[in-house]
Amino acid sequence: MKHFQYGLSAALVAGLMAVGPVSAEPITPEMDAWMKAAKLGPYDKGKEDWAAIVAKAKKEGEVVVYSSSSRIAKIAKSFNALYPEIKLKGFDLGSAKTVEKAVREMEAKVYNVDVIFTGGAGAMINEMLNKNRLINYVPDAYEDRIPKAFKHPLLVTRIEGMVFLYNAEAYPDAPPVKNIWELTLPKFKGRIAIKNPLASLSTLMSVGVFVQHGDEMAAAYKRLTGKEIKLGPGVPNAGYEFWRRFLKNGAVIFKSGSKLARASGKKGQKKPLISFTQMGKIVRNESKGLVNRILKDLDPVPMAIYPTYGAIARQAPHPNAAKVLIAYLLGSTKVTKDTKLEKPYSKGKSLELLQGFAPYHEPGTVSARTDVPYAEGGELWETMKGWISDPDYIWKEAPKIRDFWTVESAS
């Protein structure tokens, strides 16, 4: 079976790497000295002495992480068990606040954080990497295991999908929707939901994916109705028009993706919500007794795809511990595409092999590595069509999307 990343990496060159010329802020003498001592940036040359890096990391004693994911707590537990000499201090800030906090501190010349672990492609590349607030780092041992598109300009640790979930108990025979525009019809008024994209970079990226593909969205509308779409006053394209109608159709806005998944997937509902959320939330069927199912054949596409990055922060106080953590996030080098991993993935031998990727080894997420097998159910990535978040487009368009969303959700 063809592994997902092999088929996608070429397309991602046009997506993940579609950024303009780097407009970097000057590197200070202090930053240069830090990079030289840490062997990072221009001083990251030749084969790494990994044993020496781990020894230095243990002397540093801790690693501080700003993360967009609450699962950093699970990563901390397993990381601290493997490296008891290195205390992982993880801060679950959400995607937007992760970047905001790091930028605010660095502008004040306060360097507290070692690793930034988040999505938000546009902000991470343009606001962080291109302004020398991040250092891209790929451990030697993984160079041949990760496609170029996932290593440059910034290391991707995992790729995630955003999908529409529906309640399989309420719709046991067939999915309630085949075309995305059906969600804007009166029969679904007040029965659609999304996490607030103004507070979630992953949701903002995914909203932006549909905006970017305005022509395809217009074509899907015509396939449903047989008519050309009519845009609202001042609406730029059919992607924006979809979200305008989505909001006008009584969309319920959530702060939490977990609560969103529960709202659509809780048993015993007569008119449950259809939720736009992370594909990975489908695992809560097993852990929380939900009955969500993915709208996997949705026209024009069922999935928006976005990356999550792991990078070393500018002048990180514990750079070697940061290196060790980034390698841990990628998983053991003992894993191959033929490795048999058994549930529960976050325990025993599976945890030993997957390491920091274990909490994300689920159907809605795939590793940036070419040699990590799918989680059970992850074969959907082979069959589901998806549109990929373009960092440069999202960065340029995000202010317009935010303004549009603020106005339309308030009116």
C-alpha cells in the first residue's frame, strides 16, 4: 500500500513551501553566539554526536514548550519517564496564543521558551521563522525519513485533517449530506457547528482552504443546484460565500474541539449537530462512547489538510534539550513502515516506538515521516480527497478572513 506522504509530498512543495522571499530581521551578536554554541542555524553542519547532545541536554535539566495541543501533558509524562534528568515543562496555550506569547516575549528580549509546537503555517513561517524567532532543526537521524517539503522551510512533525462529522445513530443508513452546500440549506439551520477560527489557527487555516478554492466551491454549488452561485454584497468568491451562508444558517460556535465532537456525536439525539473539526476526534467514539462518522465523500472535498510544526525558539535557554525533544516528537528511529503497532498506542511497546507521536497516532493524523505506518482506520488518507493549507496564501488572506468572520458572525 502506498504510504500517504509519498503521494502528497510533491503537492506540498507548492503548499507548505509556497512562501515568498525571507525578509529576516538582523541576527544580533548574542543570537549568533547562541547559535554557534548550540550548533544551530549556519553552525548546524556535519553528523551529530547524539550521545553528546543527550548528555548536554541532561546537564541543562529542562525543556520549556509552548504548545497548541493539550496533549503536551501526555508527551511530558512519557518524555520525563524516558529522560528523568530533563524536566519537560509544557504550556498548553492554543495555536494563536502560542505564537502571540512567543512574539511578545521575544520583542521584550525575554527568552523563556525552548520549543514551539503548533500549527498556524502562515504565522509560524512569516511571523516566526522569517523574522529569526525560530530556528529550523531536523535531527540527523531523520533526514532520510522525512520528505523535503516537510523539512524546509520548517520541520513538520505531523499532518492533520479537518472534516465534517455527523451522528451515525441519527443517520444510520446514509450520510445526511453529499454536497457541502447542503449545510447552508434551511433543513440544517442551527444544526451546524465549528470551533471559533478567531481563536484557533488550525480552524482559521482550514476555513482559508475553502476560501482559496473559490472556483471549485462555485462548481460544487452548480452541481447541487444547477445554477451559477450569486455572491452576497462585497463577497470576493464562493469560498467566502459558503462561510457567509454557513454562519447565516445558525452555525453554533464552540471554544473547544472536544466539546464540538461531543455535540455532534453524543448518543440519543434526534437532531444532532454536524461539526467541522479535527478528523482525530473520531477516536472519541471508542474512548467516550460517541457515534461520530466522517462525511468522507463530500463534494467538492471532505477534508482540509494542515501541518503542525516543531521548532527551536530563538536563543532558547536549553537548546540541546530542545533537540532531544524534537527527536522525541518524531518517534523512535526503530520504527519502519512495516512495524506492527498495537493499541493502546500510548502504552507499552507502541509508546516505546512512537514516543512523542504516540498521542497523535490516530486516524486523523499522519506523521511527517515516510516510515511511520497508519494508525488503525488511517487508511482513509489513501482514499479521501483533501485541499492543503498554503502558508503564504493564508498569511496574506488571514486578516481579511478574520475581518469577514467577525462581521458575518456578529450580524
